[in-house]
Amino acid sequence: MADVRSIEDHAREAYPEECCGFLLGTLGEPKAVRATRRAANVAPEDRPRRYAIDPRELLAADREASRAGQEILGFYHSHPDHPARPSDFDLGHAAWPGYSYVILSIVDRNPNDLRAWLMDSERRSVQAETLSIIGE
């Protein structure tokens, strides 16, 4: 639960902008998130509704996960004052099929709902996913 609290804390700090970060862990059924890693939201505009992660930060997170015997399982981000379901923008920019996308709805700085999704932008498909967020 410490990793869920970490995502919630990140969302509170970033509010009213979206926060974003990485889900690190191991593949399995369900995927096991063993750690989260914050990322800076470098979206050039409309940060309350958009997030972007610098590719250099992605490489650093990948190296960190590899050193720990893990991998990047996906990404998390917040939806300030909006539901925890993928927006059209999220779906259109989900460039990593098979990766998990955790979305936290945060309303007036209060965490509201946390959900995990699998998204495929080519097929324009979204499906709910079950993740195990266990931390270490």
C-alpha cells in the first residue's frame, strides 16, 4: 500500500496538474508492481489534462528497474477532477500495448479512485486490468 500512497501523494503535490510516473515490477498473473518511480510531467501545454515523460527519464527508469531485477510494467498518472478512466488523449497516446496504465482520479486534492487499464491506441481499445501493487 505504500506505493499506492506514493502515487496519491504525488497527485496531491502536482494538483491541479497531472502527475506521472513508472510502475516497476515483475510480469505474472496479475502483474506485480513492486515499486513506483516519479517522473516529471514535461507536457508542453495543458498539464491539467496532459502528461508527457522525457525519454531520458524513461531510460533512467529502465536502467533502475533492470538493476533491481525488474522491468517497467507501465505508467501511472492522475486525472485532476476527472474520473479514473482513460481519456481520448490517453488512448491516442498509449504507445505501449501490453503495458499497464494506472489512473488516479483526484478531486480537490483528495484521492478518489484508482484503476488500472490496458490500452491499445492502434485498435482504439481499452480494458480494465487487475494489478497487484505490493511494493518491497
